[in-house]
Amino acid sequence: MKWTPEAKDAIKNVPFLVRKKVRSRVEQEARQAGLAAVDLATVTFAQQRFLSGQASEIRGFQLDVCFGPRGCPNRTLPVDDLQRRIAALLEQADLLRFLKRHVGGPLKFHHEFRFSLAECPNACSQPQIKDIGVIAACLRFYRQNSRNGRRFAELLDDAAFEDMAARFAANAPSPEP
């Protein structure tokens, strides 16, 4: 979708970590309004709507994966099952409740815990800037060198993630009175 220069300038003020999501949301609003291009008024209107309803969309975590399942030529190993397992564990950890107890004021997307799985060394899902990121750069090594052909993803088990969540919760600072 086309963007006017003023709209492009306005979106630059959005924090980097949520800019992609905001841009997508603004374009969605423009399409729904039947617009061919995004202008400053569209950005401003979407901003007001987005900020007023943001807290209701917060899950407590974001789990991102690269576009590997859609045909990444560098895909080292599919992470679909690992992604489902991690998502289930993050849901069980009830990070939303944790955030509501520890964040003063309304929740925003930048409060969410961020986890990323990259299926190849290119790391399109930006695991380097997430709270926890797994990059499949070393999976080829594990596939070739692990005992009995056991893959790295198979070495990760639920207990490890449950332990991580428990340690996180145990070490979290108490909310101030």
C-alpha cells in the first residue's frame, strides 16, 4: 500500500519494536476504509483507536517465528512443534497476570515478554532483540555431530521451559506497595 510522506514521517515516531505491528494495523484500517493510500489522517485515526484498545489485545507474551514454513530456502529444521510447545508453556505461565501485578498503569505491547524462533542463521524473526531468541544456526552441527542423530530441538524438553518460567517468576521483584 502507498504511504504519503507525512504518514511515513509519523510512523517513524513509533517505537521500533512495535513499528511493524502498527504499520500493519494502519494499513488494515486504510483497506477497511477503502483507501488506496495511507495519509496522516489515517495514521492519526488508527493511532487513537489502537492505543485505546491496546490493553485488551495483550497476551503477556509474543512468540515470533520466521517465514520458514512458507518456503525459506535456508530452513534448517522445522520448529512448528517446538513453537506449539513453547506457546503452551508460555500460556501456562500466565505472564499476563504477572505483568498486570508488576506493571504500573495500563499494559502496552512493549511490556510483553518476547520469544523468537529463527529457523535458519539469517534470523528473520529478529531473535537478537527479543527477551529470548533461538537461532537455528547451529542445528546443522547438532544434526551431523550429535549422538544417535538426535537433533537439538529434540534436546529441549518441557521441563527445561517449566524450570525457566519458575525461575523467572521466583526472581521477579515484588510490586511496590
